[in-house]
Amino acid sequence: MKNKKTFDIVLTAFFLGIMILMSVVPFLGFIPIGPLNATILHVPVIIASVVLGPRLGAFLGASFGVMSVINATTRPSALAFVFSPFIPIIGTDHGSWKALIVAIIPRILIGVVPYYVYKLCRRLSKDKANGVALFIAGVSGGLTNTLLVMNLIYFLFKDAYGKLIDKGADQVYGAILAVIGTQGVPEALVGGLLTTAIASILLRLNRKNETEIL
């Protein structure tokens, strides 16, 4: 049990360190694309969810969310007001606490959803398609991030987002779908590929530790 706990702690610290590095180095963790920032910070969270479980995955996801708030506050983009309560909403002189919902809640779920998707896929395949299960889990984590973030932006900041992209109220959701398709889907596929490659190795190490304990 001691070896397993040590493995979990070390791996959690490693993932957290990687995420901090990615978040503080410009254009590494948060990559400006138009008014939005593309990101690969969700990948360590997804891998942690699959390898370490939903509890530690949720912790790293919450850390990702806090990093998003800090990044939006210290390096604000045009859309920073949806991720930081300290950035004024377009057309106002104040921010909104609702930004914390957008920045943090979806990121926590990135650390939870892939674990259960992975377990379900393994069960359905009778443990015969681990690579496929990992890929689907990785994609599910990426889509969890993009779908929840973009839909929360729509429901909580629709008018301000419409002003930012110069779209009428009836055109905003079409623009949301365009972002999901052009940015969210590639991010999800990258998440799937990296999760398959990295998590398979870490799961083998994890199983080795469990065997040694027994």
C-alpha cells in the first residue's frame, strides 16, 4: 500500500508541476487563437483521471481551473472576462463571479469523466481493447472541457460574447458551435492520442506497483 500511495503522490506532483510550467510559459499551455485560448492543459488532467482515479483527477482539474483564472487575470485576452471575475465584462466596469463557474467546474469534470468512460469501455470490451478505451476516454475529457466551457459561456455571458464577436443574439450559438468544431474537436483528438500513448505506460507501472505490494 505504501508503494501505491507513493506512486500516486509522485505522479500527482509531476502532473501538477507540468501544468504549472505550461501555464506560466507564454504560448505553451494557453495558445491565443482569436478571442479564445486553445490549450493542452487538459491532457495531464485526463491522464491523471484514468491512471490515478477521479479524486486526484478532480484535484488536478480544479488546479487547471485556478490556473485559467490566474492566466485570464494576469494575461487578459478579449474573452478574459468569462474566465476571471476580476476582468470587466464588455460594456460594464465590473466582472462577474459567474466566470469562476466557467473556469473551474468544467475543468474539475475533466478529471472525473474520463475515468468512468475508460472503465465503461473496458467493461464493454471485456478488457480486450485497452488502447481504444484510452483513446475514447481521452476524447471524452477534451470534449467535456470544450462543450461545457462554450455552453456555459453561451448561457452565462451570451450578450457580452455576442458583442465581442459582433453577432446578434440569434447568431451566437452558431458561433459557439463553430468554435466547438474547429477548436474543440482537434483538442479532443490530441487528448485521445496522448492519453493512449502515455496512460498505457503509466497504467503498466501502476499495475506493477500493485503486484509488488501483493
